[in-house]
Amino acid sequence: MKKPFTLFAVLLTALLTACGWQFKNSERFPEELRTLRYESADQYSDMSRILRNQLLLNDITLVPQENNNHIATLRLNSAESTSRVASVFKQAREAEKILSLTVKATVSVPEKGDYPLEVSVFRTFFDDSRAALAKSEEQESIMKQMYEQASRQLLIKMVGLHKELSNTK
């Protein structure tokens, strides 16, 4: 009777760890960052919208940009994407590209200071010019995934500010 239960427990543990499952909100945001003003030069850009959605999904309360001087501010400074040729076909046409995205943001906490955040995401992209329309759609899809990954990385870095914010009290 004990052997099947042990086997089941080991199998369940292996499956859950293999798929990357984890408890939601296993990391806690610092209390100073649970309510934020969110600023971006272009509120309607893909990066800005995706970051705003990630904040809301993580139970961060976003307040309007009024005279709330006692509330922390997350400012999306820039999101720069570049591509480099990684390999070429025999005909000297580019075959594979490396797409990179660098996102810079700043968290400003009243009476504690400004904390610059920067994340970079890289992906490879096979570029076949014979299927230009399909590749254009694929590249847009990859860029949106990169925006989502960069947004999650920014949130992880914000969680990491917990130690710095507690030291400056």
C-alpha cells in the first residue's frame, strides 16, 4: 500500500517541477510598490500596454497621474529593438537574425530615491525572403513575446528592490 503512494508522489513532483509550475505570488512586491503611478512616453505602444497588463495581473494598483507625490512611480523610459544577421544562405541572403530588445525603466519612490531598471531579451528568427508575409507575422508575434518576457523580467527586478527599499528607511 505504501509503495504505490510513494510512486505517485514522486511522479507528481516530477511532473510539476518539469512543467515549471510554481505557486502564484510566491514573491512579494515591496509594500511601497503595491500602488503605482505608471508613466510612459507612448501609452499606446505594445510594450507600454503589455507592461501595464502585467502590472494589473500581479495585483498592482495603478493610480492616475495626478498630484500624488506620496505614491511610487514606474516610468517606462525606452524600449529599443535591434536585429543582427546571424547566418546567410549560399546566395548571400540573410537566413537567420538575432532579435534583441532592451527595455529601460525607472522606479521612483518618494523619500527613498530613483531605481533604474534595465532588461534585455534575445531571440533568433529564421528569415526566408520567399515567404515574406508569413515571416512578417511571425516576427511580430516573436516581438510581442519578447515584450511580455521583458515585462515579467522588469517585475522580477521590482520585487528585488525589496531589500534596497527596506535599507533606506
